[in-house]
Amino acid sequence: MRFGIEAGEHTMTLANELSFNGVPINGHDLVGDGDPVTPLRDAGLDVCQIGMFDFNPMPDGADDGRLREVIAAAAGTGCRHIVVGPGNYNAEGAGFAAYDPRNRTDDALDRMAGALRPLCELVEKHDALLCIEAYLKGVVYSADSFSRLAEKVASPALRCNVDPSSLYDFADVIDPAAKVAETCDGLAGRYGVVHLKEVGLDDGFHLHMGLKPIGAGTTDWKQMLSLVNRHAAADDWLIVEHVGGLEEGRRSYALITEAAEQVGLALA
């Protein structure tokens, strides 16, 4: 697989220092006034994903115009993976921060599918992939819910990102092995990009969970990478997300590359 890291302002520094090639870009930047691609190419780097996480077709009046522009422009980046949110009737936080109980209904999947069918037709024409970022609070909240959505959309261009920690509940944070296996195996044949990040419990009487550095939680990265190695293609992207700084990036890179080597997953 190909390797990338998302570390905000530190991404380019880490890419140069650690000699990985993948850097994500924002879709709005791609079709805005700037040029996020040429500086990467000049540095010998590749676009590993085009983020349109704020696209949410569930609220009334949702607009897909900017996403259509990004789909048309994707080929010029050399990247096929356009990542969108999981769908959420609650529009706060671009579909990630809040929750609406209607998200877990068959009607929600029908509405999501109706919005995605014409977009997937456009994606197919541009030889790209529309990759849903599954999330516990969204319409797509599990490998199974994505499979049901994919049946309704019926497009080979519709994929789902492999990111089990986005699907952890409290029991999974204690012992995530079953959720990791369910997600990695359940999305076989329909992988988007593979995202690596850690979610763990915070200290305190009440239960709170949130992002942690890679290695600071309970995820068995050898288990996950071994499962991913069964299903991912050699040119698929493995991306470490939400890296908080240079030292964290270095530690994450060392931990993941060591785990990959131990399970026989080649990272380029």
C-alpha cells in the first residue's frame, strides 16, 4: 500500500523527513482560487485523498454543486479518492459533531442513496471513487449500513473508508478487536482509503472518549494491518490522520511501519 499522513501544518515537514509520498488536500481548495497540487508535485509528493467531508445530502436544501466541481477536477490531481461525510439529518458540525435519531432508519438510507446515485454516475464518468467516511453518529455508521446503502446505489464507484475507530462505542474502546475485524472484513471489495487514528477513554467519573495519539489506546495495529493486507490493493492509500505535531507524527510513523513490517504489509 501507499502511505500518507495528515498532520495539518506539519504534514509537509513530516513527508520530507520521513520520505512518505501521500498528502491529502481539501476539495474546496482544489476548485478555489489556489493551487494545492503543484507544490506537492514539485516536492515529489502525491495527493492521497481529496476531502469533501462537509458534503451532507441529508438536510433539506443540501447543495452538491461544489462536489460536482471537485469530481470534474479530480483527474488533474492524479487522485481518485474523493471523501465525503456519512450523512446526517443534523447539519451541525458538517454531519460529524451532532446526532439525529432519524439517521438509523431505512428512510435515511433511501434518502442518502437517492442523493448519491447521480453523483456516482458522474464519478464513474471521471474514473474516480466516491468514498464515504463512515461515522458512529451518521447514516453510514457500520460496514453493514454501508453494504445496505451500496445495494441501493448499485455503483462500483461508491466506496467506504476503512476507519474502525470512527465506529467505536464504549465497549469497543475497551476491546476493539471485534469491531476492527467486522469493519475490515465487512468492507472487503469496497475499500476507499484506509484511515488510522486512535480513539480512547478520558479520565473521569463520567464516560468521555476522544482522539488519542497512535499507540495511546487499545487498538491492535498488527491485527488491523493484517486484516487490511487481505483486502487492500497495492496502490490503495493508508493514511494516518489527526496527527497533532512533529513528535507525534514521528512516533506514529515508526509504530505503524513496524507493525506493517511484522504482518508483511508493504508500505511505499
